[in-house]
Amino acid sequence: MIDRDQPGPAERGRLTEQDLAIAALVGRYIERREHHQTPRVHDLLAVAAEFGDTAVDALRTLLACYEAMRAYREDAADLGPERK
């Protein structure tokens, strides 16, 4: 089903500097987690704070979503192939 309220590709806004910064911070977090390093969330949140409270909230939300997806993936792996 097509959502008529969503703008088309030509009408969407460009990514802002804040959007790109948040994406980079999420990428750093994921890279650290995947390499079993300390994620240093406080450092990442401090960088996001330079863009304001909205950026901090967005980063927290995205990191929580990532952790939820990661936990779900680990839970599914624990069930084994016959239980998925």
C-alpha cells in the first residue's frame, strides 16, 4: 500500500549535518560493539550534544533500537534452527 502522505524521493529533504553526525556516531558505536570494545556511550552522547537535545534523543533512541535488535538476534540464535 502506498502512503500518500509521505513525500516522494524528489520531495524529501537532504540529510542535515546533524543527521550525518548521528549516523556516524551510531556507526562508531556498532563498530566498537562488534569488535568487543567498550562502546564509550558517554563520549558519543557528548558529541551528539554539540548538535542539541534533539540529536542526543535521536542517538539514544537509535542505540536502544540497535541493542534491542542485537538481543533479539541472540535470543533467536539460542533457540536453535528448529525453534525459529
